[in-house]
Amino acid sequence: MSEESSIDIPPKGARKAAKHIASIHGITPILPLETLVRDGVILHLLGKFENVQSVYTFKVRGAEWFVYNLMEEYHNPDPKSRGRFRRDQTLPVLVTASAGNHAQGVALAAKRYGLEAVIFMPTTTPSVKKERVEKLGGTIRLVGNVFDEALAEALLYKSESRNRILVPPYENPFIMAGQATVGVELLSQFCPLHPDYFRVARHEWHVPDVIICGIGGGGLASGIGSIVQEFNKAGGRNIKVIGVQTEAADSMYQSIKAGEYRESSDMTAKSVAEGITVKKASPRMVRTVQRYVNQVVSVTEEDIIRAIAYIHQHPDLQRRWDTNEVINPAIPFRSLPEGAHHVHESRPLNRVEGAAAAPYAAVVFGDKYQEINWREIAGGRKELTVVCVLTGSNIPSQKLQDLTHNIIRPRNL
């Protein structure tokens, strides 16, 4: 699995995407979660709350950047390629497959640009995700029990017409550059970033030591990893990026661990973390994750459920986040364009879905897995700053209650 076969994610594209996306969707907060001791190292655990993002998921980032560039091509076709689109041609129809969050991102982008969106989703998709896609005007087609089956059907549907454009859930440079904006934004919340280059990593500025996020297809982790690699190179830093999978869908984890492609250990297991339930990782994405991500670990379904409960019961998160709040005084207020009213909402901080809870589970309950060597990462330091990317909050209220009703969060956590 050579590096040459991986997907290239130019950081310059991610920085450009970050400016565009911040003007539409605003910025999500970074707030304290816990202080823990692991391997004798004090971990200051923070959360990057993408669960309060537009339609409650980071997936709006990649979808928006993909569709924005698609429409730029539609309005200004490249004469060298004879123009994929002409102005007198019917608008393209967006087609995608999703376990729910990418679907909402595509549906929202389609609505913004006046496009039709046909979205293939597994029958097991939570009702709250289906309802929000429909509310945004997307056409849903339910197929199979897992994401992989929905994707196969979406590819078939797309192939039947030249006017249908597939919006990949992760395996695409524009999608991954959009997801990489999480990394651009995260770093900008710790220290000022030059608008074009990362000539900023002064040692007196405190930046995170580890960024940890869930992995399904690998787009988010790889995107963040590409930004972090550039930041490290520019400033002599050594920030690590760690991806987390559920044991119920661990194809990426098994492939990287074995050094060769592997499917999930259990192809029939169901997961509470449907957002990262990819039973068959893309071989190309495996290579991309190898290139940009330092480590991939896995956690159990039981610990993901415990993580959902612990965050839900967190004493400092028992409030809602108003998107007009000042997130970081170092970042100037970004005015929003007319028609972007969907960002002006108050959203719960303590509500996370399974995919969002997985990275938290890997840190809080990770001592029993012993996969992350915190002492080695610390390199002699006594303390580390760790940021968990909490990717979404699209979990039905009844499901949240059913999962967490008999779990009690320890007071000393």
C-alpha cells in the first residue's frame, strides 16, 4: 500500500475552503471536558463541538465545498476540458450515499444552490436524520442494512445518467479539503494563523498535542492530518492525529494494523455509531489514512454508549450553545450572509451521537485497551492537551434515553 496511491490533500485548498465555509456556517467551539491521568501523564481533554454545527454535523463542510466547486465549474466551464457543463444545460442532480450526516450536508448544499439531491441511505438510519434530509428537500431512497449497500445502489443510479453527479461521502479531494477545515479552524482557535501560510508555530503559543477523531471512511481524519502535517513542518511541532473506529466496523483499523487490506472483523455486527460504520474500507482511503494519520485504534460498542452517557451527563455542558457567542476573543466576529439563518440557532452541547462519542471513549476508557501510548507521546513531559472532535448530535431523543438510562457518570471523572 504505497503512498503514491493515496489521495493528495493540498493544505492550500483546505485553507481556501475554511474561509468560504466560515462565512456560511460559522465556527464551532472548543470547550474543556475532563482532566485525566493516563500512563502517569496528565491529559487535559477538550472537545471540538462540531455537534452544534449546521444540521448538527461536521459533514456540511465537505458537502458545501464539493458543491460550491461543482457550481463554479457549471457557471465557468474550463475551455481546455471543453466544459463539463454549459449554461444552457439542465442543472446537475446530486447523488450520494450516507448513513445520515453526509446526507444532511448534501441536502443543505443542494438547497443553497437550487439543486435536486437523491440520497441513498440504509434502512437502519435513525429517523431524526431521515426527517432532516426530507425537511431540507432531499429525496431519500432506503437500501440495505449498512452503508456499503446504499453506496453500491447510489453508484448504479448515478451511472444511468450523465446529468447525475456523485457527491462522495469521503473519497474525493474536495470533500476531504472541506473536512480538513475542522483542522484549520481548530488550530486557529489556539493561535493566530497567517491567512495563507502556517508561519505561526511560535513555541510560546499553546497548541494541542493530540487531535483525536472518529474514522468511518477516513475523510475527516485524513483531512485534519494533512493540515497538522503542514503545521508541524512549518513550526517544528509534533502534533499527533489519532483515528478511532468501533469494533463493530473496524476495516480501516484491521487493514492498517495488518499492513494489508482487511474487511471488518464482524461483517454482520450492528453499531450504535452508524456514522462510522463502514464495513469495507476503500483501499485507497486506507493508504490515505496511512499517509496522514499517526495511529488508528478501536473501541467497543459498550464504551461508545458509556461515552454518550458521560457527555450527556457532563455538569458543565448542561446548557445550549448560542452560535452568536464569542468562541475565542482572538478570532474576530464573522458576519454571516443573508439567507444563512440556519446557523442562528441555540443547540445542546451535551448531546452526541455514537460516531462523535468514539474518540472520547478512546481517551476516557482507553486504559483498558492500552493502544495509545501516552507516555511515548508525551516524550518526558508531564502534561498533554488532547482535543476530541465531537462530530455530530443526530441521535433521536428516545434512543439517547434508552441507551443511557442506567449509566451513571462518576463524580470524580
